[in-house]
Amino acid sequence: MSKTKVGIINVTGYTGVELARLLAQHGEVELTSVTGRSAAGKKLGDVFPHLADINLVIEAELGEVDLAFSAMPHRESASEVMALFKRGVRVVDISADFRLKEAAGYRQWYNFTHPSPQLLAEAVYGLPELYRSQLASARLVANPGCYPTAAILALAPVVKAGLIEPEIIIDSKSGISGAGRTVSLGTHYPEANEDATAYALEGHRHLPEIIQELGLLYQGRLPAVTFVPHLVPMTRGILTTAYAPLASSKKGEEINKLYRDFYRGEPFIRVVASPPHTKHVWGSNLCLIYPTVDPRTGRLIVVSCLDNLVKGAAGQAVQNMNLMLGLPETTGLEALAVYP
């Protein structure tokens, strides 16, 4: 039986190259085409020596494939996805271009008019823990952002159960790779090393995505969310701490049981017994979650962490692909975290 042919648009970014690594060891699909405008015509292994065993030349245009991953930046990805969609190619879009359901959100948060608002309704938000049944038949999957994945997974059980007031604070810290591979002053080593900073306090582009998905769990009510991201001097990882007042008196043991029941059977979620470290997920598709209640204030505190390039991007994209193709969800994603 022939394998499904898959391709990557923009293999030269951090997410694209991580996709190539995961797909090369997948076993049930065949990576047959990769693109990258800045490296077109070069062998993939010449650009990324650790991928030398993948015998592909980086192309300017994607070849014939059954399913494609678009790892283009936002605004640029939409046109690529639309062209693939017209060809009948199923797509996992890793940019933000199909995550929001309201086209107006792209003018407000991403500074462009969406070229295909009709596709926003068809795109399935690619968080398997919430949308698994819809992903199986999806033609277009909007892979979630790294920050929203950590935040939504941290809060989904209590939001859906109606156990918290809709006044949420989300504090997230990300490694430098989350800023992408393009050189910039803020991610230049002498600037970022031994430094930590908050940014986008006026509103990060991932905020509407978080509000949208938590609002759907609130059955239409939009929660009031304060989201503050931070850049910290590490390569990979996101550590999120979410806070919210409980709507009713609950003990930590009750909240912990709620989380364990909600995520029972989820292959990549672990509700852990102590606050997790980003090192615990490095290179894996896991999301670790630690819920607790502050006994002094009665406030819910939830810590989650994941690898921003795996469960926060490429790994989740492969997980979505597996569901779209009817494959076991964990295929190609079984690797344990790397430590230290």
C-alpha cells in the first residue's frame, strides 16, 4: 500500500525544519517535497546537516502531494493555502491565517484584510483535545499558536465546567525560538542572553485566539483575559501560569480530579503531581499540567508547559495530520523528552 505523500512549505524556518525531522521518522507517510525560497535548489542536508538522510532538494514550488503543511508567516500563508485547497490538497496551516473565525480580527490584530473569509468557517481549529472528531474529516486545519495551546489546555477543564469566574490572568514565558529564525535585535544573543522581558502588554496577537476558544467553552460568553507573554533566555519551551477566581468553593484535590477526568486517555497530556519544568518536555509532544488552589485566597492556579516547536507547532501539526489520515494519533510522536 502506497504511503500518503506530504510536503512542507517553508522548510527553512524553525517549525518547518522541526516538521521535516518528525516526518522523516514517521513511518506511515512519505515526505516528498519541501520548499524554501531562500534556499531553493540546495539539498536539504546541505542547509540542515542533521537532516542529511532526507534525500530531498529544496524547491521553489511545492510538488504533487496529498497533504501539505504551510509553515509560512502569517499573511503570506493564506494565499499558499488557498492555492493548495483549490488543487484538492488537504492542508495543515501552522500560521495564524485561519485560526480566527471572524475576518475582522485579522484587520485588528494582524493588520491585513483576509483574502478568503469563507474558508475561516471551514477551517478546524487544530487542538485535538477539544476538536478530535472534527479533525478526522477536515480539509483545512488551523494549527493553534504555541501560547494559546499552553493556555487553553491549562484552563479548558475548569472553563468548561463553569468553575471559575471569567476574569483570567495568563502569564507565559517562551524560549527565543518562538520568535522565529529571522534575525532581529531582540533575539540577538548578546541582547537576549541573561535577560528576561515582558512584551506586547497592549495585546499580543495570540490573545484573540485564546479568548475565542475559551469563549466557546464558556458557551458563548467571552471571558476577560489578561495575557502577558515574556521572553526568557532559553531556546525551547513555554511555561504558562494561569490564575482565576473560583466561582464556588473547591479544594485542590477536587480540582485535580476534575483535570485527571477531563484529560483521561489523552496521549499527550499529563496532569502531574508537582509544578513542571520546561526541561521535562524538551523535544516531545507532551503538555504537562499542574492545577492547584491557593488556600489563602481560594484562587485557582494552573501551570502548564510544553515545547513550543513540538506540541506548540510541528508536533501538534503531525498529530493533526494523523487524525486527518485515520492513523493512530501518536504515530511518529512517541519520542520521550530529552534531558537535561
